Amino acid sequence: MKHKLVFAAFLALSAVAASAPEGAQATEWLFNLENRSTANVTTFRTQENGTWSGNWLDEIIVPGETFEMDFGTNEGDCTVRTRIEFTDGTYVDTDIDYCNMTTITVRNNDVIWK
């Protein structure tokens, strides 16, 4: 089952965008979030200046589901610290390059993107 989540805004990164090198940004940050773990994904957070955002998800992503996500902007740093939490209490926490990927795949112990 494929769902679509659209984010009205992706952090307040416009100030950071001015310092990004030319060509370092994609035209838009659209991507698929695939849950290939054995637990439900409950939370998707990003970090800016050491502070975690609220949960970007408004529903649980069960194993095998794919969500189409859209941050609604391409402004800011391409690489953003991201934390994804599961119903079993575990989580993955990593830097993701949102400018150079189309799919984030969440697995039991890690996250990969391509």
C-alpha cells in the first residue's frame, strides 16, 4: 500500500540555503519512505541546530508499506540528521543526503537511501 504525506514546510532552513554551494540542491525533496523492518514505524524526525523536529508522520507505517513524502522545499542543507522510531522501542539515527536520493529504506537496524 502506498501513502502520500506532504509537508507544508521542512524546518526553517532558508537561512542555511544561502550558504549551500551552487548545484548542491535538488529541484525538490520528494522521496519514498519504505518500511522493510519487522516493526511499525511510528516517528520520523529531523534535526536542526541540535533540536529534533516534531513527528513528520501522522500515521503508522507498517512493514511492507511505502509512503511518498514531500518536504515542500529544496532549501537548506542537503544532509540532515534523521531519526526513525519503531513500535518496539528501537530507532535508527543517521545523516541522510536528501538531495541525492529518491528512496529511504528503513530496515531493522539501519536506514539506507538511494
